[in-house]
Amino acid sequence: MQRFTISLEDRLATEFDELIRRKGYGNRSEAVRDMLRGTIEKSRVARGGAPYAVGCLSYVYNHHERDLAERLTALAHVHHDRIVSATHAHLDHETCIETVILRGCTADVHGFADAVIAERGVRHGGLNLVPVDEGAAPHRHVHVRPKS
């Protein structure tokens, strides 16, 4: 493990300490490590250095929107090989939330997420991506491991 020292203006240090307290970190080092991991992974995805990823897509929609449920189901079937799991919950009499766990080529995961979020009637959507190393195992399934 390596150590390094940084200098912060008093105001920035105070705000950082407040942030790590609110988020429940035990110390500054853990908070900085998480921030660095997040920034590195985001950069890796942006520059195309993450060919494989796992992701969590969440979206909110009105199930009364014309044919939306059928369109979303059809889209899921087209991308069935990317979907690991899906959860559906009713927020009220009209609004649903779905969370879909995805894995595979980063471009394919992004493509599915973008297609879902762009559907007419999907009100809110977001994708959280984690780049992974993917390798075939001799026992006929895929192992994935976070890069950092």
C-alpha cells in the first residue's frame, strides 16, 4: 500500500469531512479510495478501455402508456442474453419502477439501457456501470470480476 499527502483549503477540507460523515465513511482514506475508483472506472469506460461490464439499469414509467409494457418486454427479449435479473415494483396505481441487472459487452449493455430510457413513456432512467474482466471458464459459464 502506498501513502500520499494532499493539502486542502480549510473550507474544502470541512466540506469533505461533512460529506464523508453524511455518507458514513470511517475515515478520509476510505472516502478518497472510493472516489478514485469511481473516477478511474468512469474514465476507463469513456475511453473504451472497458470492453465488458456489469450494470444496474433502473427506470420509472407509467404502465398505462400505450403499448409501453409490450415494447419494454420485446426489447428485453431481444437482449435476453445481457439480462441477469429483473425486478418490477408498483409505486402507485399508474407508476412502476424496474431494475435490471445486466452483463456483457459494455457497448451492448449501454445500447440496451439507452434503448429502454429512450422509449416513449419512460420518465426516469439511469445506468450504473462497473467495468469487469470477463473470461471463459472451463465449466461453461462466465466469471466476471470488478477491475478495481
